[in-house]
Amino acid sequence: MERGPAAMAGLGAAGRATAAAEIAEAFRWAFLTVAAYAGCAMALAWWVPVRRL
């Protein structure tokens, strides 16, 4: 990541495909984790009783 596109230039076609698949999977899991956290937060906020102050 520090070298940017130059890091991918040294890889063969199979290496680039593997790296791209791994990066895509990492982003997929990251966004799934954020979505799950947001869903849990929404569910917890929904179950909190509403009281007038």
C-alpha cells in the first residue's frame, strides 16, 4: 500500500487477481461489520423506552 500502483506492477496476472480479490474481500467484511454494528445500534435505540423529561 505504501508504494501504490507500483506494488501491483511487480506481480504477475495471477498475483494481481489474487491481490484484488483479497482487497475486495477485506472491504466487503469491513462494510459488513459497520452495517452489523449500525443495525445493532438501531435495534438497541428502538428498544429504549421513551420518557418525557
